[in-house]
Amino acid sequence: MSFTIAIIGRPNVGKSTLFNRLVGQKLALVDDEPGVTRDRREGNARLGDLEFTVIDTAGLDEGAKGSLTARMQEQTETAIGLADALMFLIDARAGLTPNDRTFAEVARRANKPVVLVANKSEGRHGEVGAMESYALGLGDPIQISAEHGEGMSDLYDALRVLMPEPVEESEEFDDDDIIVSDEELALRPIRVAIVGRPNAGKSTLINHLLGEERLLTSAEAGTTRDSISVEIAWQGREFRVFDTAGLRRRSRIEEKLEKLSVADALRAVRFAEVVVMMMDAQNRFEEQDLRIADLIEREGRAIVLAVNKWDLMERKTHLISALRSDADHWLPQMKGVPIVAVSGLMGEGIDRLMTAIQDAYAVWNKRVPTATLNRWFEQAVDANPPPAVSGRRLKLNYITQAKARPPSFILFCSRADAVPQSYLRYLTNSMREAFDLPGTPIRITLREKANPFAHKRKRPS
């Protein structure tokens, strides 16, 4: 089992900056505003030859019972409980504060090894603040600068003492000898991003899937800031699900922190294999919903539409069928996209949603044999030949699938620049019906077939 270290401390001491340096990626949002981190985030860290799990936490702060601040602290306390050791960060430039002293007591009560880290120690002011930290009674401070990478060797020495000796592997073992079967590939976690407008219920849905209050939720829009990933097992299948910040119209995004949150959500979409776009059942298919769906289609991700808060709707038999017709009307570029009515709070429709995710993933990975593809192609062209352009007939030769994820095809033709987009839409829709590819993005690239006689000059008459 991996050794786990939780980074704790009051807000704005550089916990997320250190987390990003240890995992080698900018996973956690960093800003000068205190309290950016709200949910706990886990990552695989490496420092020299040390490998361990690191948990970034919300800043320890006091808040009224039931408030968002208090629930943020509960998330931090959970991280402390999960950890094998703690890194207690202080801001060396600011010196010790009453909150540092209060929460140093929290670290002591955890009865776990504690490494005292004086961050932002660069410069004369940092040296003075680091010396003050001896008063906490947590041992010698490790002076570092997480932003500039200073003091990492000293941090390595401190952590090395705490961590168990690595198990020696056989010299005969070679990673190249591992053979991964198709069955094993099929069992790898499906990466799923949950996106939507603010307050659509994304975190509530994931909490229900997990069966615990893992992610902070609130009636206030914009509670989620970082894209937090969690592991979910459902009926023997593994999923890695990313909760994301709500996506508002660009013109309404003014604060720097929200811009960072949106950028993080867009990265989660690009990293995902299936994207679940959540809409509010009472305000579905609004302009921003359509923009988000179009973004997902352009990124080439498999998509599932989840209409949340269905428990608040008046139960009428025609509403479910209306969802299907509304989706095809508003999103013609992804005709047949799976759409599921759910209630993240009550747990309604969760099984249908997880089934739809797996089905969309299978379609996204689908390959069509070339022979079958060209039989369909001949029939489609015969049924509806391409229009003549400037009095000249377009010649479409054959088609082949270049790749899956999403299904992408190359169409060889005589004049690629002359094939109208309307005809490509006709081929795309026909392909969806013929090969059962509902909703998934389909890419058709036009390529001109080389003319074998182009190099020959005409004979003089």
C-alpha cells in the first residue's frame, strides 16, 4: 500500500503549490486569494527516489457549524485520518500566527508523524519566520520555497526517515515482459468528466455514486473550483470520475479565480473519454448548455446528457419522450445522443446513467470493417449522389476508417474542396443509422486520390 502524506496548514501558506511540485503537474489551482482549495485532492508524488500519495487539503480555518468553511475543515480532518504522516506548512514570510498555533495542536492530536515545513523561506524575512516556528514544538522546520523549488533536498531527507524501506524487485523482472490483453484493457477505468452550468448538481451526483460526502456541495453556485477526480466501482467496472467547476458564459466570467477554474474544467474534458453534460431539468437546453455540448463534440469526446433534479418535475408520461425529441432538435450534430433523467440527490436514474456511460464509451471505441464500410458507402452514394459543382460531377472513390476514439474516417475523392458540408452531414447521419453510432462525434476527412496520369504532358496536336 502506498505511503500517504497530507499537506495541512492555514489558508494561503502554499499547500497547493507544494502539491503541484511534488506531483510534477499543475493539478491544483493556485492563487493569491486565500481559500482557493475546498475539496481534498490526491496525487501520485515523487521526490527523488521516493514515491508516495500526497493529499492537498483546504486551509484549516474556523467556521460556524454546517457552514461551507466548517465542511471544508471536515474534508481536511478526513484527509488527516487517511494519512500516514502530515506535512504542516507555515508561511515563513508572515511568521507565526494564532491560527498556526491552534492548528499545530490539531496536528499533534492526530498522533502521526509531523514534518514542519516553513514555506516561502527565500530571503531574509523567510529566515526570521522559520526561526519563529520552533515555538510550535513540532521539531526542526524544513525551510523551502515550493514556488521556486528550493529546499527540496532537505524535505527529501525528512520524508525519507518516515517512509518504509522499498521492497526490492527481482533483477529478472522487466516491464517489457508484461503483456496486456484486450480483456485487461477493457477493464481499465473509464475516464468520465461531469460538466455543466453552475449549480447543476454535479458534485451531488458524484457523492451519491460514492455513497459519502466526498465533495463539497452548496446551494451557492460555484462551490467547486478544482477538477477533483475520484475512483468509482459500479457493477464490476471501474470509473475515474472528474468533478468540475460550473461553466458560465465567457462574458460573465470576471474574476481571475473563476477563469482558472474554467480552464481546469476544460482540461478535464480534454483528458476524459466520456463527458456527462448535466442540465437542470427545470431550465434545460439553455444557450450555455448548447455551447458546452458543442465544445464536447469539437473535442471529440463521447457524450451523455444527464437531466438532473428530475425529482422536482411533475410526473407526466410524455416528458421522457419529449427529452429525446428536444435533444435531437437542439443538438443535430450529435443525433441520437444518450439522454438520461436523473436525481443526484435522491439517486434516481443512476443505474441508467452508468449504463449509458458504458454504452457511449463502447460506441466511441467502435471500428467498422473496411469491406462493410464500403458496401454501405456505395449504397449511400447511389441513393443520393453528390451534387455537381460548376457543372462538373464529383467523384467519390472509397472510404476507410483511420481510427476510433472518436470514429474517424478518410474519404477519397476527386475534388476535396468542392464537396459541400451538407453532403458530409448526409453521410454522417447515414453512417450513424447504418452502424449504430448514436451521439458520438464522427470525423470525416476528405483526401484527393492521386491522379496517376497527372505527370504526363498532353501530346501536341
